[in-house]
Amino acid sequence: MSVYTLAIESSCDETSAAVLRDGRTVLSNVISSQVPIHRRFGGVVPEIASRHHIEQVIPVIDQALADAKINLETIDHIGVTYGPGLVGALLVGVAAAKGLSLATGIPLIGVNHMEGHIFANFLANPDLKPPFLSLVVSGGHTMLVVVKDYEEFEVLGQTRDDAAGEAFDKIARVMGYPYPGGPHIDKLAMKGNPHAITFPKALQEDGNFEFSFSGLKSAILNYLNSAKLKNELINDSDVAASFQKSVIDILIKKTKDAAKQTGYTTITVAGGVSANRGLQQALTNMCEEEGFKFYKPNSILSTDNAAMIGCRAYYMAKANKFATLSLNAKPSIPIGDMSWK
Ligand code: KG4
Ligand code: ZN
């Protein structure tokens, strides 16, 4: 008999619900984005995000069930993101899932948002199986994770300061582009010269799998400020392409080194920044040169969505990892967190 998962995601500025069959077939994936609401503030305003989640969460769940042509009675378990993310935003999804679980008796599963991003790859790539190495690059996180099995992860390293997506968003904002800036930098970089300006790359020593993007961000801000003071013309495309090249060079070197050091030759990329065309091309080229297999999610599955949460919930249900009704929202949790227990 098939297993049906209902998943809910509300960790940042997307309210999303999805229905999956047997963990890897997406029957519906409804995403209500708040991007236009937060754009005029230049970033996500947590209080406003929570208020919109509370309006959207029930309609989005209803739509996901309707699109999947599934009744709540058919659902086997409800997976919900409980962290990491904005606590007020997370609480809306967690409270909705707990209410549904209490009213129907459907078992509840607390899902780690970052594990969800990694599991998006299972939806986009039906043949993908662990073990593999995952480069996770989102608005809040940058890390290299070994997925040894569906329930066994090892973080090799993560960022000491800004996440890759955060750096894209901040640079775009000072250049005058609206939130979220990543897609604008991506588009500009396609037309620019990546060798026009040399920006610094931190923590390049072999065997170091930590990341740092704050020095790169400051170098670009200094470049832009000093060009403005000298009344020099700024070529946005060249700045975007040169910045993006620095980020990509760092990500590629560390991913390649990590694969060589650990011996894992299947590579996946996950998180919103994985939608970046320059990064996808560079990973494809590196994996071809090194003889690694490379998998990526499509763009809907790379940014925040509930289908990826549903895929993770399905495997947690298989491992009997159910939460109780005391599940709480956690703004900051590591990969492999078990505090949902
Ligand atoms: O994973 P995600 O949707 O949300 C978090 O969990 O943080 O990632 C959002 C991030 C934002 O920083 C956004 O600018 C970035 O992903 N992003 C991109 C692209 N599309 C989204 N960054 C670079 N190039 C893109 N094409
Ligand atoms: Zn995310």
C-alpha cells in the first residue's frame, strides 16, 4: 500500500504545503511566496512574515490536498519544519501541524529544514541513493555534509560568518537591486567579465572545509564606495561576475577537496543558491573533470518548498522518528538534531 505524506514549511518567507506518495513522488507542492511583501523593506521582516504565514497556512494546506486529490483521511503522517529559521514563522507551521495531528490522530514528524534541502535531491533525481557529499548553500547556511545513509549525516564544515546567499543578497542590495538579490547577481554575472576585478577568497588552505564570506563582502563594499568617491563608472555586470566567481571558486575548491579526502564520488548541491547558473555550470565541469557523479534539484525544489520537507519526513517515518505534540519551533539547530523527540 502507498504511503501518503502531508508536509508544511513556514521557516522564512514562503508558506508551503505538499502531498507526496511513497516519499519521492510529489502529488502537489503549493508555495505562497511573501517576496513581493518584503521587497520594499530590502529583506524579510520576521513579524510581517509570521502574520502572513498565519493567513496563508490553512488555505495552502487545503490547496495542496485539493491539487493532490487526497483527503486528510488518506494521509499517513504530517511532516513540518521545526527549525532552523525565524521562530515566529516556524511556530505558525508547527502549530498548524500539531492542531491537525491532534484533531485527526495522524502522526507528527518534526523536520530539519536543512535536511529537507538536501532531500530535495531525492525528488529531482529518482536514481539518487546515499552515500554522497552535499554542498548546502542557502540564504542562512553554507556547509558541506556527508549523507552516509538516509539517517546518518556528518557535517565536514560550515560558514564562520555569512552564508553564501546572504552575501549575494547584501551585495545586490548595495548595488541597488531588490530582495532577494541572488537571482539579480546571477543574471548580471552572465553578461559580465569574471576576471575584471580580483576579490579575496578566505580559508583556502587544503583540508579546511569551513567557509567565510564576510571579508569578500567588505572588499566589494570598499570597491563600490571608493569607485563612487572617485566618480568612477561602476560596471554592475563586471562586479557581479567577479564577486560570483570568487564565491564559486571557493565552493568548488572545497567541494572537490572534500570529495577527494572522504572518497565520496557522488556530489549533490542543495539550497536556494544552488539555482545559480554559474555555480551549476562550475559544479558540472568540476565533476566531469574529476569523474564524479553530479546531481542537482530543479529551481522550484532548490528554494524553500514543502515537498522537500515531505521527502525528509517520509524517511524519518520509515525510521520511526515521530514527534510528540510538545514539538516546538527551534530557530537554530544542527544537521542531525534530535530535539524533536
Ligand atoms: O534555501 P533558500 O530558499 O532559503 C533559505 O533557507 O535561506 O535560499 C534563499 C537564498 C537567497 O539568499 C537568494 O538570494 C538565493 O538563495 N538565491 C540565489 C539564486 N536564487 C536564489 N543565489 C544566487 N543565484 C541564484 N540564482
Ligand atoms: Zn531554505
